[in-house]
Amino acid sequence: MKHQKVLILDFGGQYNQLIARRVREHKIYCEVKSYKTPIDEIRQMNPQGIIFTGGPNSVYLDSSPKMDKEIFELGVPILGICYGAQFMVYGLGGKIEKANDTAVAEFGRTDCQFDTKSLLFKGLKKKSVVWMSHNDHIATLPEGFKAICHSDKCPYGAIENAQKKLYGTQFHPEVNHTEQGFDMLGNFLYNVCGCVGDWTMEEYAQTAIRDIRAKVGSGKALLALSGGVDSSVACKLLAKAIGSQLTCIFVDHGLMRKNEGDEVEAAFADSGVNFVRVNAGERFISKLKGVAEPEAKRKIIGEEFIRVFEEEAKKIGKVDYLVQGTIYPDVIESGAGDAAVIKSHHNVGGLPDYVDFKEIIEPLRMLFKDEVRVLGLALGLDEKLVWRQPFPGPGLAIRIIGEITPEKIAILQDADAVFREEIAKARLDREINQYFAVLTNMRSVGVMGDGRTYDYTLALRGVSTTDFMTADFSRIPYDVLETVSRRIVNEVKHINRIVYDITSKPPATIEWE
Ligand code: XMP
């Protein structure tokens, strides 16, 4: 079945991905494209509705993003948000004024009153808080428009030309601070555009499986499986689509968390694909012998990974397709869905160029991370893998400070497993975005029983973050920390002291290395 599509035209706003998320949360498929997309292409997409995003500029600047005014003649409903609304007004002959002319710039929480007779605000409370963020404002409406929302300062908080199905909001309905924003978007999508909400992950999976089969035919595909969410879901999808025509190579470098290699194998070994697990732990450890410097460790692991992968891929012979787990945020960041900018090596940390394939298949290319998880669940992927927290490619190697030895790996695996178990027991596992143990290279004196110990200090780290670029340390309750500490010193040999990392990023990073 073909699903309805909403087009989000990106005018350079900071919330474009958020708008797309909200539309998808309403079970409606959408794509983000640049405002430069030619009108003919838009016509061909046959969108059910169009949303203009905000943008940083004033419409009167020569350099500000503008598009062909024909967009207003397509007969497709449009919602303009902030700059998008201003561009609509400007494009249809109204006037925008600079805030410093009339001092009506608004930023942040603003009380507004809504005309609930408008389809955009149907069924909503007449008064609520919205999130404004604009310098310029609408001064004169184009013909056929009227105000449907106002604040104390702003007579045109939202506008409509109901006959032409054109709507604009000066505020941002997509952000959580706008109290009824989600419902406003829903009203636009369902009441104005006539969407039916036909975007579900089961539906997506079926369509993707059909498309992959049509594309691959009787060819062969290759996938580097890391055990992370994206490559695992891609693997499950491909397994359903082409079964034994897919080979996935899982390079186990021996630096995974406790039992993780076996869990990945259990999830895929019987899935109908050619599953190759390469137990390369000893190879990696011998290369890492005596190496303490973190960048050197990373380099060695990266190079060895490629070497192992290469050796295995050569055994398979020629493959036609390379499968990658690229997801939608990567696509948007690399140029609003511009197919020419494929980050072919994005998720596998630089695969060898020699792999002689015809094409790349990116089956998750249009999905956000949480949609990837829902898809994983719909495909029956083990929940442990679906909810796996991010794990660095070089694995525990960068969580062991100083030289790596098999003994240290075992200590860290055991300690980390206790930490993870207790966090899950306290039901904090989906709340804390990333948490793990680090084996420092510091040893200190302790006392156990009546004896002196001279053992390692273990550090625990837990962070809350949305993008992993900045992070705050998690406020894990003391009683949970206490249980973790007691269990680790009792159950894991060679650790006699435990500390909790209370630094944010910046100035620290999330990983210790
Ligand atoms: P830092 O330590 O830089 O980590 O604050 C930010 C996030 O990136 C993860 N990380 C990696 N992920 N390959 C990965 O796939 C890597 O080499 C790598 N190094 C760090 C880290 O776990 C955190 O989530």
C-alpha cells in the first residue's frame, strides 16, 4: 500500500527534524526537503500537505531563502511556521515588519488566545501558552487572510485563508513548550489536509521488504553487524527480505560487554542469513599488548577490524550490495534528503574500498532512531538489542585505562554487568541514556576481612543527554549506588574502591579513555 506523504520544506530552521518527528508521531509519513526543491518535483511527490519550517532570516534580505510562489497555487494545504508564515504572507502580498520598528519581538513563553472556529484550533482550549521566537512579525495580511490567534503584543499570532487551506503560525507548534502544539499539528494534518494516519512500522516493514526483494533480485548482499540497534534492525529486515542471499559478518573483537557476543549470535544465527561470527579476541589483544595511549588503541582496533572484515568478505567472493544502517538524522544533516550525499562509510567506521559492490542499500534511511526501535520490535528483534545503549566501536578497550590485559577485560566485564543489572532492577535503564563502568589504572590500599588489599579503583558513569554532544551526569539514587558498590567489591575480585563520576560534558567527555 502506498502511504500518504507530507512534505516539510526546510527554510533553515533549527527545529526541522522536530517537526518531522511530530508529523510521524501522528502516524503520517513525511519527508524534509530543501526549500530549493523544484516545483515540478514537489508536484510529482503529490504531498497531502506541506509545512514550511522556520528560519533564521528576515524575508526582506536578498539572501533569505525564498521559493517559487507557484507553491501557493498547487492547491495543497500549507502550514507556515514562524519564518515559514512570514514567507507565506510576503509571498502573497502582505507585509512583514522588523521588530525594532514596533518593539513586538517575542521570545519564549507567550499567552495566546485562539479562534477555535478555525480548523487549526478546533477542539482546543481558547487560551494557552505558545513558544514564540521571532524578531520580525506580520504587519499586514494578504487578501483573503484573517487572524485566528493573538497575544497581547502580537495581533497575528496565527492566520488563515481557510478557502485556500493556507495557515501560518508566528509561534512554534512543534516544541513541547507550546502547550497544545501537538494537537494543532494534528488538526492541520487530519482536519485540513485530510490525512488518515496510515504510517505504521508494520506497514513500513512490509513495503521495505518488498522493495528490497525487487532491488536485490537473486543478487548477494553483505552487512557488517556490530550488534548496535541500527545494524541489528537492518539485519533483521534484510533477513526477512532475502534470507540466505545476505551474509552478515560480526567481528567479535573480544572487547564487548559480558555475554554480548553470544547475545548477538543468538539473535541472528538462526535467522536464515549466512551469519559469520569471527572470534578475533586473541588477535586484537595481541595487537594491543603494551599499548596504553587511547588514540593508539583506537587506531589499532580500527585497522584490525578492517583487516578481519576484509579476510572474511574475500571468502564470500563478489557481492552486489552493501547494507548500511544509516538513519534519517544522518540524511537530513548531510543535505535534506539529497540523495547525492550518501555517507557510505558512516556506520561501519570505514569499510575497505576494495569491497566491490554495485550499490549501497540503506533500509533505515527514512527512519528516526525511535522508529528504528519500533521497527526492531515489529520484526521480533530481541528487546535487549532493541534497547541497547550506545556502545563505542573500540568497546571496552577505551574503558580500560592504560594497558589492556585479558584479566582486566574480565574484571571490567563482571563489574559492568553488576552495574547494568542493578540499574535495570531500579528501572532506570530507559531513563539514563548511557551508563557503564570504567576500570581505572589506579590502585590503592583497602582492607577486606582482616587483610590488606592493593587493588583497582572502578569508576561508574551515568549520563543524561539527548544528542551525546553535551551531557549531564545522572542523579542515580544513593541507595542504588550503594547496592552496586557493595555487590561489586564483594563479587568482583581485584576491585576495592568505587567512585561515581559527577562531571558533565563539557568539560569531560562521556567516555573515559
Ligand atoms: P564522548 O566520550 O566523545 O562520547 O563524549 C560521545 C558518545 O560517542 C560514543 N563513542 C563512540 N561511538 N564509535 C562509536 O560508535 C566510537 O569510536 C566511539 N567513541 C565514543 C560514546 O559511547 C558516547 O555515547
